[in-house]
Amino acid sequence: MKKVELNTKYEALGFVEALIAIMVSGIVATVLINISVVAMRELVRLDIEDAQAHQARSAAVIVQNIANRERLKEDSEYFAPTQLQKDRCYILRKSEDNYEIDKTQSYQIGERETYKVDAVIDDGVNDNEEDYFRIICIASNQPSGTKKMLIKVIVGFNKVEGMFSTTTDIRDYQYFAIINL
């Protein structure tokens, strides 16, 4: 009779290989998740900056339209840049279908905490616009006797400090425009 030897020795090589494969795939997944988080954060920042730029350009067009409308009026006082003080900032207010510059209240550029609350954009079109503020600053009134005015539009995101462009902060957007009076 031939004696059959049973192999009673188990080798765990396959189990160790499976554990190593799981560890490697976990590390790769973690790296990929971190890359996607950074990419998503960058997309959100770019989206906010794009919205700020859009609001700033729109504000410059609104101010030009106000100047054009005031110039055509015969029964009221002409839109005089002397009504708006140099180096002061004003808020655009929507009344019915038109925008007006609120001349009753003015701000200095450094009063961000005050005007970020007062100058919230709310035109009733977009739901997320109340996250932004917009203010019009007079940089120069009729330089060299011309019928032009240089304005600086500042648009900021209310949920950040607006000082630096970093991963946690987004700088306030500043846009210069020349308004024909």
C-alpha cells in the first residue's frame, strides 16, 4: 500500500498579495480624492470670480445708462458729477424698472464691513446674488474739463474677507470704467 502524503502546510501568499493590493488601491483612491477636492475648490473660486466680473461690467453699463437717461431729461437737473464726491462710494438702488445711484449715503473704500451689508445685490433675477455686494466709487470727476467721469466698481463676495486670493479667501473685484456725461 502506498502512503499518500497530505499537504497540511498552508501558504498565505495569496492573502498577503490581496491585502497589499487593497492597501495600494486605498492609497491611490485617497490621492485621487484629494486631487478632485482641489479641482472642485478651484472651480468654485473661478465661478465666484466670474460672477464678480460680470456684476462689475454690468454696473458700469448701468451707470452709463443712468448718465444717458439723466442727460435726456429736460425737467430735472442734469446728472452732474459734482453731486457725487470724488473718492467716495455709492450704492446702486433699483427703483421699479430703473437703477438709481443712492446719493443720500456715501462710503469710503475701506468701510467694507458697512457697505457689504448695505450694497447687497438683489435684482430679483438670480437667487445667489445676495451673496455679492456692489458699490460704485468715483475715482475722478471730469478730468481736464472733459465730460467724462472715471468710476471704480467694487464687487465682493460676502462670505469671505475679500483681502487676498487664496484657497480660503477671494479678493474683491475692482473694475474701472469711463462714463460719458
